[in-house]
Amino acid sequence: MSDIFGADATTPILVLIDIQREYVTKGRPFNLDGIEPSLENCRSILEHAREAAWPVAHVRHLGATHLFNEATEWSRFVEGFEPLANEMIFSKRKLSCFSNEDFARMMETARANPVYVVGYNAQMCCLSTVVDAHHRGMRLKFVRDASWARATERGSEAEVYLWIVDTIGIYADLVEAASVLGDSRGATRRRRLSSAAAE
């Protein structure tokens, strides 16, 4: 039984990982070339989660160096992804979201809920989080077209992303943005029907 904001065990939860300006700013060390389509999917999923009254958790990475430094604008959320007053915010300094103890406690209360994960970047914080969840007995739902990866010497952003998604699929359920949006609409409709029946 979940107690997160009164949500029952059928209510999905959305976790947005590190949707920060470092990833979308040209010239920054962690800028992700080709991020735009996945970012639009993140935006659509966030909008639907809000419409459906899902609990929403924003996680941000903060560092002491020039990367994700709290004192700089690069650590701020991407425009349009700023948390609302009723949404959760967690900060971390390690890769896994579970390194934030409050986040870990929140997730413990939501073990029965479907948890959708979107955000960046795939081969670092997203992978670390789903592996950490796996070791805690949780299987998250990773939205495969709402994330992206950094290029390496061995491949482009797109190539690396395909490799990483295969690995993430070992530890999490892989879903598409379209299916999440369908769940959102369905959950909203079910709640409206339940409310109408109660009246």
C-alpha cells in the first residue's frame, strides 16, 4: 500500500532525472547532441503526469566543480521543467538517485506503484538508478525514447544510447513514451469514472 501523497498502489509515479541546462547548452562539456526529440517526449510525459495528478519527483545533480555547480545556471532545470509547488525535488551528488536518502525513503513507500523514469544521461545517472533499484527489489519502467546518452570514442550519441538501453533493459522494463501517455489518459479516465460512481 502506497502512502505517497495519498496515492494508491495503482497510481503511476514519474521520476525525472537531471533534466538540467548542462545537457542542452551548446559548448558545455555534457551537452548532448540530438537531445531534442527525447526532451520533447519528457515534456509531453510531464504534462500528462500533471494532468493525471501523478506524483512527480524531480531529481537534480549538483557538483562542486564547474559541472552542475549549484552556483551556476547550468545546474538549473531546463526551461519548462521547473517543479511545481506540489512536486518533489531531490538533489544528489552521486550518480544514483537513491544516493539521496529522502528519495530512497520515498521509493520505499511506492514499491507497489508503477514508476516511470525519464531523463539524463542514460549511461550514468539513469543506468545507476535502475541498477540500484534492482538491487533493492524494485523494477522501474524506463521510457526508452525519453532519454539520451553521451558520445564516446567508440560511438556517437545514438550508437551509445542503443547499447546502454540494452543494458538498462536487464534491470528495468523498457517502455515507449506513447504507451506512457496512453496510461496517463487511461488513469485519468478511470479516476473520473470512479469519482462519478462514488457520487
